[in-house]
Amino acid sequence: MNRENLMKKSCNCGGVMTIHMHTLIYSSKVKINHVPVYTCQECARYEPLPCIKRDLGKLIEELEESWTRRSVSFTERNEWASVLKETFSGFITGGIPELDEAIRKSIQGRIDLLLDVFRFAGDCADQKWMEDTGLRLSQLTYQSAESAK
């Protein structure tokens, strides 16, 4: 991803792809809401953000094992998706540069919060909580490292 702009990337057709939250229908049975994807305005191609592909794949594997849930929000499984959804829903005015900056601030705020939670979980000697929080942190720090390149 381009360091200058998290919101856009180039499409193979030459168009510009922008981030939005998408609903994926899997096997005509399960609806996965709030999946961040890049979508091209020219050719209508879309692709999941690279930083969420692994978690999306894991969710699909779990859904294949059990069809008990008919609708699921990806924000329950991925911090990046959660931050994007919250930022998009709270963003009222401005263009792509302002939204890009709002996303960066939201990511940093979530990282700071999760670091505090991780430290508290350590103080409580709760290994499971620390592991869960560490996983959530890794989802955001992977994206932050990729966007800094």
C-alpha cells in the first residue's frame, strides 16, 4: 500500500481503487458484513485488503465447518475492519485526505488502547487475555508496518 494514502490504490485496468466496507455472500448461505475491500470505479473489480485476507480465510474455514450463523460481522474478527467501520461511521465531512488522516489517528488510538489492555492483562497474569490482545494488536501493527513502506 502507498504510504501517502491508505484509501486508494491503482487497479490493473488503470482505474483507482478505493476502500469501502462490503458485504460478501459466501456459498449463497452466509452473509459476511463489514469486510474492507478495495473497489475500482472503472471496472467494478474488488479485492479484500491484504491485511485482512488471512483472517477472512480463517473465518470462511470456520463457516464451512458449521453453518449455524447465517450472518456475521467481520468486525468481530478483525481489528482493522473494526477501526475502519468506526471511522467511516463517524466521518461526516472532508475528502479522501481527511478520511485517510482520520483512519491513521483511529489506528493509533486503537493500538494505544490495546497496549494498555495488554499491560493490564499482564498485571493480572491472565495469559489468555494477553494472547487475545496480542493477536488483536498484531492485526493493526502488520497494517501499520505495511503502510509505512
